[in-house]
Amino acid sequence: MPAVAGAAVDPDSALHAYAQARLADGDGALQAAVANYRAAMTLDPDSIAIARRSFAQALESGDQNLSVRAATMLDSEGILPRDGTLLWIGEALERRDWTAAARATDRLEQEGNFAFLAPMIRSWIAQGEGRAAPPVISDADPFANLARRYVDEHVALQAIGRGDLETAMPAARRALALRGGNDGAALRLNFAGQFAARGFRDEALAMLPDGSPDFAVARSDLKRGKYPKGKRALLSPAQGYARLVARLAADIATDEAGVALGMRLARIATFADPTSAEGHIIAARLLTAASYPAFGVAEARKSTGDRWYGPLAEAELIVALAEAGDRAGAIALARSRAQQPGADAARHVQLGRLLADEKDFAGAAAAFRAAQAGYTDETMPWSLLLFEGSALEQGEQWDGARAVLERAARLAPNEPVILNYLGYAQIERRQNVDQALTLLKRASALKPQDASITDSLGWAQYVTGNVTAAVPVLERAAAGAPDDPTVNEHLGDALWSAGRRYEARYAWNAAAIFAEGDVAERLAAKAREGLKPEYAAP
């Protein structure tokens, strides 16, 4: 909305509210931004500019009423974003308006962006109409492979509702094979709840591996018969659709743009089914990833009290608390979860990482050791040893760290990250430099495009006196990581030693842009006085 030059701004005007909203938006104050967008839309309901911003911010903040108002305005002008069609489908399914839902799904197919979801959506519409029409993916569909990532979950859920175990069990297993982590655990709970509601208790228990703390309460409830039963506990079309959109939201959040879109889709899923703990958990994760951790905290807390999904919600709450600045609260909750009977490796690792971030390296190493308790020497994941070795090394327990890292290298002799860590840590200490150089050459051969490993190799060559070989390797590392202060400092030291003084200062100045503390002081001294023994990089 353009302002008129020289015009006085009425504090109660839509323009003022819109300006306040944009300022709050720019400051990351989402709640204040949405409140002002809501006021601006009320004062000027015909403004396209206000509606555009209101739609996106309303979805991000979880304001369903404002998102619908803004979407209606944008749709009337033919400029509704594509995710708006998903909002309309959810609204129609919530109202049980199957005709409107089908019409919006036709539109979804015509628009193209989310057309691969149509077979699953139509199958839920059919269920709402009282007929069975399981989703079918045509080989001729250009997005068939994408659609197949989602189809088995909905084939299984709908088959459970019909009492068709022969179809449901294999479809459920195929769907679970595609999911890991919290999403896989949530899907297991979802299937278990649906099997149990239909009276298939043994099949429900088969969805939940014994011994996992995430499933302990659910398994206990199933064995005691304490769970929702009957038709009302089965998924409605709106609830089935909500799970489809939430799953898509989690899947597309692989980069910054994907996180932004995924966050909005997760909100659309929670609008379609506000009771879904799984939807709130996914929304919490994406809100936190999108730099709205306070909203992530609020969203996660909506599900922490759920008997079955509470443990999964707590895992997301810990991340959100830490990102929101409540690191003490995050550590306290993570510690509580790690101390529970049967706590798995993931809980100990989450605690260890938080403690390492707070520079409690002794505590972190203890947590990473605790994560190893359930494994034998043959089954030990090398990553757990790397975590422990890293914590010990940073905590200046080098002898212990070296022993753990060497054990990791024996378990995974071709894992470049281990070879790099063990090699570089010894180069830093000027220990076993020839052996360390051999490790780094192997790491670089295994992963030649990794700038960090390339830097380690170049620095090892420099430390062992081969400046001529080191310079081009370090130049390649700096080209791959131009913002890394360590890489640029290493390059500067090598260039100085090679007699290329002007270029050395250029590299040190590049390093200084992102350096802090003692490193920044050392770089400033080198830029002034040149490379002296006391200024050498470690």
C-alpha cells in the first residue's frame, strides 16, 4: 500500500497498522506482526498488499481465521498462492463438504504444484462419501515416484478402517520402511492407535518395538486395553488429509525455502486436525528451524502431555527451548529423559550435544559413553565414538580422546570424517605427524571435495615442511570455504612461508572478517608484523 507523499498518518489507519506489522515482521516479532496485519485487514479489507502479507504471516503464526480471510481476498483477485488450495481442501473436509473438497482437488491438479497428492485426497473424500476408493498411482503420472512415497500410509489407514488386515499390514510396513527418526516413531504410534481402535490389538503391538522408551506407555496401554476404541477413534477424512499434508511439510524442509513452505503446510495440517499430536510435533520442528523457536516451544507443548506422543514432543521441545535461549531448560529436560529407564542412544546423544555446546565437555563425553551402553563391539556405531572422542579432545583429555578415536577408526577405517579428526588433532599437537599425514591423505582421497578435509591435508603438508605441496591444496580449500577463518589463516601462513607476502596478508584479512577473540588478535598481529613463531596458527 503506497503512502501519499507528505500526508499525515492517522494512527488508527490501515496504513499505520500495516507499517507497524512490517516493522514487527522485520524484527522477527511474528505475534505483533500478525496482530497488526489483522488490524490492517479489518481497517482496509480491500488491500491486496495487506492480504498478501497477512496470508503468509497468518499461516506461520497459526491464525486460521486470518489466513482464511486473507486467502479469500487473494482468491477473489486470482492471486492466491498454491498452498492456498491446500488450505481450501482442508477447510472443505473439516466441513464435510465433499463436493467442495472434490472441486478444490480438481483445482489442485490443474495448478500442478501439489497435484501428486490428489489420489490420496480423493480416496479420503470417497471415504467421507461412504465408499471405498483406495488411492491408485498411475505409471503414466509424471510424478508417480513422488506420490508413491505417500500412498502406502493412506492405503494402510483406510484399510484399517475397513477391517482389511490383508491390505493394511503390508502397506503399513512399506510406509514405515520410508520413515526414520521422530517421523517414523510417530507413524508407528499412528498405525498402532488405528489398529487398536479397530480391535486389532496384536497388530497394534507389532507396530511398536519392545524396549523403546518412546513406545513404553503406548505398549502398556495396549496390553491393558486402555485406548480409544470404535468408529469414533478411527481417522476422519480431514484427519487423514492432515497427516498427508504434515508428512509433506516434513519432507520438503530440506533447505531454507523448503523450511518456509513446510512451516506453512504444517500449519494447514493443524488447521485440518487440531487434535493431531503428530501435526503439532512437525509444526514445532519446522517453526524452530524457521527461526521462530518461541512458537516452536508453544507448539511442542501442545503435545508433551499426550500419553503416547509426549516423548516425541519432548524431543522437539528440547531443540526449541535451546534455540529460544532457554538452554538450562533444554538441558534439564534432556537430562531427565536420558535418566529414564530404557533411555536409548538418541536421548543420551541429544543431552551430550547440548552439554558440548555449553562447553561442559566432561558431561558431554559421559553422555556419549552412556549412549554406547546398548551396543557390543561388533554393533557399535562409529558416530558415538566420534562424539565421545570429540568431547574428550575439546575438554583437553587428549590421551583418552586419542584412544577412543583410534577405536572409531578401527571400526570404520574408510570413514573420512574419523580419519580427518584423528589426523588433524595430532597435527595440531605436532604428534605422529607422518602417521597423521597418511590418515589425512586417505581422508582426502575418500572425500576430495570436502573443503575441511582438504584444509587438514594442506595444513599437515605445511607442518611437515612441504610448503610447495601445501599451498595449492590450501588454495583449493579456501576456494571451497571462502568464509572459513581457519582455512584462510592456514593459507596465509603457507603463502607467507612461500614468500608470497602480499597474498598472505590478503588471506589473513579474509580470515579476520569472521574471526573472534584470540584468533582475531593473532590475525591482526600477523597482518601488521608478518608471520612470527608466536603468531603461527595452531
